[in-house]
Amino acid sequence: MKKRSQAVNVCQAGMVFPFLCLLLAMWAFHLASYSRGQFSPSLRPLLAACIVCSVLAETVLLILRDYLVEISARAYTDVTGVQDKKALEKYLRQLRERSDTLDIGIMMFDLNGLKQINDLYGHDKGDLCIQTFASFLTRTLSSNSFLARFGGDEFVIIQEHTTPDELAAMDARLQTLVADYDRTAILPISYAVGYDVSYRDHYYLMDDLMKIADQKMYRDKAAKKRQELDAAALSVHTDRSIPPITAAALTSKLQTFLNASSRHSTLLLMMDVGDFHLINDAYGYQTGNAVLNAFYDALQAVDRSMTVYRFHADVFVALLDITGWTLDDALEQVQIQNQQIAQTIMETFPVGTFVIDTGACPLSDPAVLPEDYITHANTARRAAKREETHLCCYTDEMARQERQRAEVVHSFRHALECGEFQIYFQPKVGGASGQIESAEVLVRWVRPDGTVWMPGMFVPLLEETGDVVDLDLYVYEKAFQWMSRRRADGQRRVPLALNLSPVHFARPQLLMDAVDALIDRYQVDTDEIVFEITESAYIERPDVVNQLIRAFHKKHIRISMDDFGSGYSSLNTLKDILFDQVKLDRKFVADGLTPAGEIVIQELFHLLKRMDKSIVCEGIETEEVSDFLIREGCDELQGFLYYRPICENDFNALLRQTAPAVEDLYVKEA
Ligand code: C2E
Ligand code: MG
Ligand code: MG
């Protein structure tokens, strides 16, 4: 460096000599031109040559000097024109040697994604980004600033006599410059920054200050990277929308495919995203669309995927080549693929859960029409929602169930108006008396063709649709009408147990008001009613159930816990229970009695009796079981051993036949 400046000085000094020569030659030339005869005429060309040589020498020395000046300037700068690492180190050394480092600020910068730019667009474009960024940094500087590039895409500004606010303002200025540039740039710039100041409350030595700024910069980098990934995922996936294919177009494509692909074994898949509306609700439509687009792309990328269509909304159709696979293999592959797709989507988007419900249908029967295949795959897709694996392959049984479900849902209202629902009675027998002491009311749906549908075929479905509320109220009304008629006719009657669906708990007041109105209308003795609420319902909403029980208790209506022990049992529920009665599920005795089973029942009875609950056992089919339960003190028994559920007329007849000789408590003389 020293040598370089000496050379500059020599150049500068050397320039005087040709300059003097030039002046001298010009003066001599002047004399030779105007003094007649004193100088030889041959001297003039010589002097002219001297002038030219002096000018040339002067020019060469001038260029040499500038070159040396530039070289020595470049010694501490790099291609970006700012100071380099050496200069930075020298400056830092000076700062470290100072007695204090008060009010010194350090800002560290790092360009984001430069490697990708280099890899994708070449190093020229990468260099351009660095230079552009360096020029923006230069524009944020003041007279107290020292800017250096100390790594490929890393820069530092050391700002003396500064404050955190000043550094924040410099960063804001830089952000504005970069944002303006990015608006039109083909390769936008993004940077991470970290800074801190060594000030009185917060005093750092230079090395600590560097470290703090560096850590902050890396935190910023990580945060920005995440943001950019999300934004990139969004923009990649939202910038287009996949037009849905109409059912007619899909049918005709499938037909073409079926005609052409006799060589292939193919699986038709119909898929949708479980609870997709929740993604829209929680993250907005833009994210929702992006997720769907990403889902579509992922389906297309699946190995052996032949074609993918968006059917409608979040429902997609795909054809998978399963040549060489068994159906089970194929379904296993679909499940693996689904899990991978779901995983990728959860990693790419801010969604916490992503479930793909898939219906599958092999295109194996040439007699089946394309539109039927579509219906089959759709049926399987809906069934998949009830499966733990979220994958279901179409079967004929599934189609039958689906038709039945459709029939239930669509004919319910009409059936209710036409009185297709009938109440059946299953008598309960007193453990001590052996007589009919009460009965459970069970609904039956008698179809116009005389087929009788059992509750298992329609109650769960009506619970899904919410229609069970109206069905229950209809059943209660029929039961109260029976009571009212029997009372008016002076006939024997017994208390009735009525099933209460958990769907009512969504609107408990509505139920209370409706039951109140029915009780008033039919002048029902409320102590002749027991509502059966399943244990599972209690566990799901204990507060609402207890609130309802309290309201029923005020009206002297008793409550029974139905199906106790059917799978959800916890002894803890018994602790908080407000029920009057516990009805042991038939599972306790379904497989007969075992020594361990007997102990469980004995201890349970003991517990319930100490809690003053009456005990009913259902599903009694053998004398062995009934003898045991009666011996252990069961209050009431219900089961096929005694009576099956019977229609109203049969029940009336039964009550007549079995009327006890002694006056029945519930017979009221007209
Ligand atoms: P649940 O309340 O536990 O009713 C008892 C079920 O057990 C009845 O089936 C009955 O026929 C059956 N059962 C009784 N004794 C025996 C036996 O010894 N062996 C066997 N294997 N079964 C026996 P059902 O009538 O098919 O009713 C099924 C379920 O449907 C009922 O279970 C109840 O949860 C529901 N349900 C019935 N009617 C109504 C209603 O009006 N409203 C509501 N919400 N649910 C109802
Ligand atoms: Mg019941
Ligand atoms: Mg039950």
C-alpha cells in the first residue's frame, strides 16, 4: 500500500519534468519561427517532435497516476464498491482499542434466498442483487457510518454516535428502497437485519455487540423465511383456479376411458377434504383455494395417477392404474399416498389438520355404466367419512345402506304426518313381585308396504339430521295419549319409560317447553313418566344433562341412565350423577354369567343401592341371569325372557291378562 502511494508521488513529481520540457520546446519553437535567419530551418521539426513527446509523456504519467490512485482505493473495497472484510477488521481493531465503545451501533444484513437466485438464474443475477442491495445500503448512510461487505451476501454498518431509534430509521429507509425496487423487479430482494447499540443502559464491548446483532439477524432471517414460504405457497397455489368438470363431462370422459383402456386395471377414486369449510372459516378463502390447488397438484403427481379432475367444490376425481396390484394392495397404496399428501399440505400451509376422505371403486365390470361408477365412488366417499381410515371401497351392501339412508331422510317428514311411526311397549317386570310394573316405549316405523323398520335403522340417522327431536316428541305424545285414554277408560296402566335423544341437549329449553305443553294437554301424572338418557350423552354434556334433570325433578319426573356400562362407563359419572335410576346395559349379562361378572354386578348393585338408585337390568334372556339378578336385589328386569316389544293392542291385552288380583296402584276407577 505504502509502495503504491510512493509510486503515485513519483508519478506526480515526474509529471513536472515533461511539463517543463513542453514549455521549453514551445518557447524555442516560437523563437525559431519568428527570428529570421538566426536558427537553422532544420531545428523546427526537431522542436515540434520535442513538443509531441512532452505531451505524450505528460499524458502517460497522468494516466499512470490515476491508475495507481484507483488501485490503492480499491485495496479496501470490493466489487460492490463498499469497504471489504479487511477494512472492516481494521476498523473493528481501532474500535476495540478505544477506551469505550459507547453509542456505537452495529447493523448486520444478510440477503435472503441468494443461493436460489445463483442456482436458478446464474451468478450474474446473484451479483446484480448484491450490488443493488449494496447501493441501497449506501443510500441509508450518514457521515457517521462505516459500511462493509464481509461475506458473500453479508454486510455490516457500524454507526458511531448513534441510538437504537436512528438504526431503526435507517432500516425503515432501507425497507422502503427495497420495497420500491421489488415492486417492479423480476428478482425481488429480501434481506434479514439485526442491530443493537451499545449505550449507557445497555453497554457492550465490540465483540458482544457484533454477536448480539448477528443473533438478531439470524432470528429475523428465520422469521422471514417462514413468512416467505407461506406467501410463496399461497401465491403459487392461489394464482389459478381449477375449473370443475361437470357430471356430464366426467361421465363422457369415463366412457371414453372405459372404451380405450381394456388393458389396464383401474381404480376410480373420489376424494374430498374432511371439514374443508373449517379451513375457509379459520384461514380465509385465499388459503382455502391455495390448499385445494396444492391438493390437486399433489394428486396429479401421484405415481400411477392417470388423470385428476376437480368434480365440484373440494371433491376431486382421480383414476389410478392398479395393474399388477390386488385391490387390497391398491387401497393400501392410496392410504399411504393420502397420508403423504396430507403431511405435505400441513407442512406447507398453516392448517393444523388435513384429512382426505376417499371413496374407491374398481372399474372392473363392463356392464356398469360410467354414471353408476361415479355414484358408487361417491357413495364410498361418504361412507369413508365414518371410517377410521377415511378410505372406503364400494360394495353393494354400501349402496343398499345408502339408498336406505336416503329413504329415511327424504321420507321422514311425510311419514310423521301420515302416522307411519308406532309406539311399541316392552314390559318391565318387578324383581320382587314378578309382575309387569312398567314398560319402555320403543318406536317402530311401519312403512306403507307393511315393512317394520327398527329404530337402529333410522334413529342414528335422524340424530344426524336433527329430526329425532320431532320424532321423540311425537312418541311422547303417543305415549301420553295412551295414558290419557287408559285413565279415561279406567283401564290398568303402568309407568312408561321414554327414550330421550342427546340431540335435545342442544336446546334443552325447547324440550322442557314441549314436554310441559304435552303434560298439560294430556293431564299426565308426571310420576308415571321416566325419561331414559344414555350414559354416553351424560358423559358428553354432564352440565346440560344435570340442568335438565333438575328441571324434570321439579315436575316429579324421574330420570334413568340408559345403557349404563355400554362402553363409556366411568365410576366417576356415578359420583356426580343426578339420575334416579340406573339401567344396566345388556352387555353385562349378554354372554351369561361368569364368576368375575357376578362380582362386578354384585359390587355395582351394592354401590348403587348405597346411593339410593333404583336398578333396572335390560336384555335378560335366560332364567339363570334373571334368578341371579333377582337374588342380588335388581328392582326391575326387562328382556326377551319376559316380553319382547309389542304393539299397543297387544300391550293392552297383556295388561288385562296379567292384572294382579290385588288392586293395582295405577288402576284408577272411573
Ligand atoms: P334401548 O333404549 O336400550 O332399548 C332397548 C333395546 O333393547 C330395544 O331395541 C329392545 O328391543 C332391545 N331389547 C330388549 N330386551 C332385549 C333382549 O332380551 N335381547 C336383545 N337382544 N335385545 C333386547 P330397539 O327397540 O331396537 O331399540 C333400540 C334403541 O333405539 C333403543 O335402545 C333406543 O336407544 C333407541 N330408541 C328406540 N325408540 C326410541 C325413541 O322413541 N326415541 C329415541 N330417541 N330412541 C329410541
Ligand atoms: Mg332405552
Ligand atoms: Mg338401553
